[in-house]
Amino acid sequence: MTVIVDYDAGNLRSVQRACAEVGTAAAITSDPVEVRRADRVIFPGVGAAGSAMRSLAARGLDRALVDVMRGGTPVLGICLGLQISLDHSEENDQDTLGLVAGEVRRFALSDPALKVPHMGWNAVRVVRGHPLLAHVEPGDEFYFVHAYYPVPEDERSVRAVADYEGRFCCALGVGNYFATQFHPEKSGRVGLRLIENFVRWDGRDA
């Protein structure tokens, strides 16, 4: 069973509908036991790092996510789910889950024509292949809504980048964990293809 982690960070039904579109039933749960038992886990989210971490800890979901990561279960992080998977976020000066080494920074832009948050469609460029990015072509666009972006410690974990006054990591992959800063569930055909790749993925980077 695929489960979608519910920690009061929104965006769950659209992820569930996207799974249904690719022929996979996904259950929404806030139960850490169900998360640990899942065949694969989707960890989405919108909102702030501080409140998200408090909600995860209150439900025991923080430890459950660490356990599934260590156990080899395929995990897909989305947007805030990606950001709070690193070690620390500048948002709320918050220590986060530490599933992937690195930090999250706020955009600091010099061009007044560019606004924060970065919102809308943006082209994504694959820089290091991954099974979930199969069939993503040059020029394919995904939908973004974010003021912060991930900076993983190991450059080899960066799988795709986008540009917003400068290059930033928008997809990373480490072992059985893959995550996107963009919203595949809101990105039309190319986003659904990524989700379809996830529900077929065995958690190996090959």
C-alpha cells in the first residue's frame, strides 16, 4: 500500500488524486504504524518548517519517517516534505529530520522584477539521472510555489535543477529517497509521469 503522510501540512487530496490518475490507490494517514508498514511513502506538504516539525513530532511521524528511510522503503518528498527532510532550515531557524545531509535557504534575489515566493511554471533540467526522472525532456516545466530551496551537502544527490536568478536544486535523490521542490501533482502530464515512475520504483538508484 502507498501512504500519504498527514501532518496538517495540506495538499493531500491533490496528491491522492494524482496517484489515482496513474492507477494507484493511496491512503492518507497520520498513524506512524501505518507509515512504517507501507510499501511506499509520499511525504508532501505546504507551509512553514517550524509548525511542520512540531506536528510531526506530536504524532510520532518524525521517527516513523526516519525508520522507513533506514528500512529501504521508497519515499517521495514534495515541496515542504523535501525541505524538512534535510538537517536544518533557515525558515524559523529550524532543525529538521536529517534524512539527507544539507540545509534549506531562503531566496535572496537582487532583481526587483523577481518575487519571493517563486511561483508558477519553470523549466527543469536533469543533471544526474534517476528512475523517477525517466522521460523528463529538456524544456519540460513543473509547477513551483516556494520561498526556500534545498542545498544538499553532497552535490551528487542533486538530480535536477531550475533557474530563478541562479541555479537551484529542485530534485534530489539519495538511496531509497527522492524528493522534488516542485509539485508533480500540479504539473500536468509530466508530473503524473513522475508519480507513475515512483509507484513502480523499487527504491534503488539504477
